[in-house]
Amino acid sequence: MGIGAAFQIGRSALAASQLGVQVASNNLANAATPGYTRQSLGLEPLAGDASTQQGQIGNGVRFSGVRRQIDPALEARLNSSISSAASADEVLRAFAGLETIFNELTDLDLSSEMGNFFTGWSELANGTQAQAQVVEQGELLAGFIQRLRGEMSSQRNELNSRLGSLTKDANEKLDQIARLNEQITASEGGGAQNNPLRDQRDQLVRELSEIMDVNTIEQASGAIDVLVGSTPVVLGANNQGVELRDVPRGDRIESQVTIGSTGQVLDVTGGKIGGVIESRDNTVDDTIAKLDELAGQLIFEVNKLHSTGATAQGLSSAQSQLQISASDQALSLNSPLNTSVVELPFQPINGGFVVRTVDAGSGAVTTTRIDIDLDGIDSTGQPGFTDDTTITDIASDIDAIQGLTATVTGDGRLSIQAQPGTSFTFGEDSSGVLAVLGVNSYFSGTDATDIAVSDQLAENPLKLMTGRYENDTFLENGTSLSIAELQDTGLDAFEGQDIGAFWRTAVQQLSVKTGSARVLSESASLVRDSVESQRLALSGVDTDEEAVNLLQFQKAYTGAARIIQTTNEMLDTLINLI
């Protein structure tokens, strides 16, 4: 090895030290930059001259690249934990919102309103409350249920709106990833990685993971493919796009996240989008369904009792609230094709009811049973609906009763009129058809969206059916007592629970699920924080460590300069000797 080799060693050391200072300085400058990955300088020793008999000393140092300190497996775990934590937070937010809406265990909750309603009927039976107050309490209960339904529907609409904005945000990030793929592929043609662009892309993937669960696959070109489940949404520089579309879901239209270019529905289960979809389709929708079920059964059970109730004066007319379309009037009430009835939350069954008429002049009482054939068997004994009861059959049977006229009106309602001097009442309805049609009913509507006190009672509370006939004996408070007792009556629709217990169970289940969602959210956050700490330990910038590196490379630079200076002095000495 000669003086020239010494110069070469000093020059390589000087260049390596300069690069080391640059890398350490860049790390320090980006210590607070989101998504920045710590870089390290790659150095390798240069082999010496193999012909040297005394052994190879080496020819200095060689720069082998600037490497990002990153673990792809750890990055994938971090992205997954970010998605899980974001999803859990969204679900918890939805549960907390429902608890706020319910406001249970206070004086301003549904349980209290139902208690006041049934207590009103009890006080009416005892003579301590008037009909007008019972009607008012029914209006308050119906209004409260409608407000609950409206607030939950508003929450659902907010989730849909949030889903739209999140989908738009996700699509923008996918666009940016596709553009970075193109830039990275173009800039890495020579083989060296473009670390700053890769950091930007990785940061975008983390931000995208918070919105939706994604997987990435790196190609040989340096570009990454982004997939949701097994469906690619970004292929190289091409973003297929994601958007919100209304697509069929069962018997309704639902907003779903789809591939923009094909319309394929994406199975997003994580991230904020996954949490919003889970909250909307399960948390909120299930709770709305519970409230609708409660309201539907409340309407049906109260109307079953009220429709067969009576007053001392009896009825002079009655009209059903349900409208049967012209095309359904010739169909049996249990026919699957009768959309006017089959879509109701409560259905009539095989049975019948009694019509009791009174002639005011003679005092004669006539009791007529109207059979309701809904057994689903035709005259040949085969399954079918052709011989089962239609609304026109009911009108014809009632019209055949002396003193009564019954027709189906132009708008599809059953209308019953008593001739002058005749009054009538209903009783013993084992079919539930009067309550289904809404004849002489207390409530109108079918579920929580439209539950209300019937117009005729709202206009004239004295039409309230407080009594009933049992074995031709008029019990003045019979219906009032029956409706009051409904509060503690187990219902088949609620698997033996009464109305109040059904709602309390629903509220308790919501409370338990909220607690579980809170635990899941906290656990997911702990996992995310733990994985993020692991990543920071590997890829984050330690300013103290980089300051030490900076000093180290500074000293190395000084030493390299000293090598060159010493070699130069040796060369000068040699020249002076010649």
C-alpha cells in the first residue's frame, strides 16, 4: 500500500462522514414529522489489494445506501390495530348516543310514560280520572314513542352522512397513494429507494387504515396494491375508486360502500367506516326494530281490548282505520299476496267475533257471531286461501245483521252504520281482526313511526270504550280494568314477557352491549398504543441517539481530514527528498 492508497482511504472516510452527518441531520430535522421513518447510513469496508504479502489492510469505506428502519410485519400489525381501534370507537359512540336518547332510569323515559298510561286506565276504572285524561295520556305516550323513533332515525341519518364523508375521504387517500405509486416507480428506476415518498405513502396507508381496513402488497416495481378484503381498490397507479351507492339489501335499499368503477359492494369490517356500518345496520337498526315491535304490540293489544269494549249507549257507526287497496279486497286477509295486511306487524288469525245489537224501541238484544276463516285450507282440504275470509266477506256478513249496514268504502275501509233506533257493540274477538282493521280502536298506526290516538277519540274522548259485555252483563269499567291489567300480562309475541318487561330487557341488553363496547374500545386502543410504541422504538427518531451519531460522524470527519493532511505531508517530505 502506498501514499495513493492512503489518500483513497482518507477520501472515502471523508465522504462517508459527510453522508453520516447528512443522515443524522435529516433524522433530527424530521424527528416530529408524522410518518417519518428513521434512516440509517449503510457503510461497507473496501477490500484491500490481494497481492500484498503482509496481509490485506483495506482500501477505506464504501457507501451502500440509506436504509429506512422499518419492519413490514410490524407495519401491517399497526395498520390492523388502527382499524380495529377506530371501528370500536365508532360502535361505542353509537351505543352511547342511544343511551342518551333513551334516558332510562329517570322520570323522562319510556318506562315512566308507559307506567303513567296504564295507571291512567286503572284510575279511570276506579272513577278517579276522566276519559279526557286517559286520551291525553295516550297522546303523550304515542308522542314520546314517536320522538324516540325520530331521534333514533336522526342518529341513523347522521351515520349515513358520516359514511358518505368517510368514503369521500378514503377515496382521496387512495388517489394520493396511486399518485405516489407512480412517482416511486419512476424515481426508483436506478434501484435506490425513494425514502421520503415511501414514508408519505406509508403514512397515507395508516390514515386510510383508520378509515377502512386495508391490506397492501408491494410489487417488484416499488408500487403497492391496496386491497379491501380480497378486492383490489388500487393497482399500481390506478385507483378504481370507492363511493357510496344505494344498493338492494333484502327488502329495502341501503347505502353501501362500493367500487366506483364496477359497483361491487366492499366488505368493509374495520376502521371508522366498518364501525359506522356496524353501528347503523346492527346497533341502531336493531334498537329501532325493538321500539317498533314494542309500539306495534302496544297498538294491537290495546286495540284488541278497546275494539270489543262498550259503553252503555253503544255505537251508531264505526269505520276501520286500515285501508285495503282495491286489488287486495278480493284476497283473503291471510293471503301472502294481500300486501295491505301481510306487511303489518300484527296479523289476524282463524277465529271470529260477536256483534251485539240493541233495538232501542223494544229493547231486544241480538247476538250474532261473525266467523273469520283464516285456516289456509280450501274447500277440498288442500292448502290454499281461496275460501278464506276477505274484507268484503266481513262486510257482507255484518250487512246481513238486521239493523246494520256494512260496506267497503271507496278508499278501502270497512264502514258500519246502524239504522235509527239500533245500536251495536263488538265482543269476544278471538281472531283479532277488529284490531288489525282498526275498528273501534284506541290507537291508530302500526309501529313507532305513526302510533297515535285515533282521531275519533282525540276529537271526542267520551267515545272511549270503558266497559264491556260479559255473558250479556254490562261491566261499566270492564275494558278499563282489562287495559290496566295489560301492563302485567305476558304476551306470546314477547315470549311471555309483558310490555314493560320487554322494554326493560331491551334497555338492559343495550346497557350490557354498551359496557362490552367500552371494554372492546379500551382494549383495542391499548393494542394500538402497544404496537405503535414498538414501531416508534424501531422506526422513530431518538434525538439523543441522533445527537450522539452527529458527534460521532463529526469526529470521524475530523479524523478523515487528518488522514488526508498527514498523507499530504508525507508526500511533501518524499518530494523534497528527491
